Amino acid sequence: MPKIRTIGQLQAALTEDLKWRTQEVSQWEAVTARAKRHELSAVVRGGVALLYGHWEGYVKSAVTCYLEYVSLKGLPIADLRDELAAIALRGLLGKGEASKKALDHTAVVSAIRETREDLPIKLPYDQATVRTYSNLNFERFEDIMHSIGCDSSRHDIHRGLIDLRLLKARNEIAHGREFYVELEDWKVLRKRVFEILADVRSQIGNSAENEEYRHSSPSRTSK
């Protein structure tokens, strides 16, 4: 897969990733329509696991794409907005934390001390950078959105739906417990989750277009 260096590549990656996820969930709903009554409960249980997978998967993938796009610009730390600069510095600190060698710890401290505001800094964009802990509740989603300068507050109304309905059901099912979800409840979950994911795509795309990743972006300074 080519590196994401342009707005067009970023928008395409965000759109295509959401498109196939939407199609797969639609196909799953078609399966529920064909399921016999005695099969439906089991089919919907599988649909909950699928829906959670796309919830966590798209948030992680979309944010990773955005970090890659910004990272490849090679901006100095002074040009990065505070939230992204924090991710870059966290990446440096993480290298020291992962090592037991004092030499490596010292190298990290030296790197931070020597980081000049006019020198590029590596913004990590691997999957490990976006921390979902395989359990993406609303608080973690909120934190991830904040970490790239995006807003999750418009979805606060769905906090309970994500935590108490999607995650609770997924965790019960994943741990092999006898837990069932009504088909109509699953449809509500699917609708709301994909509304949030569509907004994630839009916010990230707009952030790139408006250069919101910069410490002083044109859109923020004009307000």
C-alpha cells in the first residue's frame, strides 16, 4: 500500500475503508433477514462482534492514516499542534520505556533535550500508537479524538449506547456467556456506530484540508 502523502490519498483511504465496512455490515443484515427464527439469536450475536470489530477497527485505521499523512510532511515540532507534538514526544519516551538498558534511556533524554523547534520530529503512526486496548469504550474514543485535535463531544449523547450496549454485549459474547441482543436493538447500534464513524472520517478529512495539524492553522487563526 502506497504511503499517504496527499490529501487525495488520505481521503481515498478513509472513504474506501469505511465503504467496505459498511458493505460487510449490510451483508450481515441481509443474512439476518434470511435466518430462520431458531437461528436468529445466534446470527445477531455474531453481528454484535462484527459491529464492534468495525467500530474499533475504523477508529484505529482512520487515525493511523491521519498520523501517517501528517508524519510524512516532516514538520518541526514547533509547527505541530500541541496534541500531535505530545504524540511525537510520547514516541520518544516509549523507546526508552521499552528498553531495560540505561544507555537507551540516556539516548532518549538526550534526544528530547536536543530537539530544536526548527528540526523535524518523527510522528509515529504505527497501529500501536492508537491505543484502544482492544476495548474501545467512549472515554478511550474521546481521548483518541482529542489526541489528534478532533472533537467527540457531539457524540456524548451516545456514550451510554457505546459503553452499556455495544461494549457490554460484545464483552459478554466474547467471553462465552449466554447473552442475547434483539435484532432491532442491533439495527439501532449499527446505525449510530456508523454515524459516528462517518463523522470521524469527515473530521479527519477536514483537519487535513484545513491544516489543523499545525500549531497555528489557517482555519484557527482566522476565527
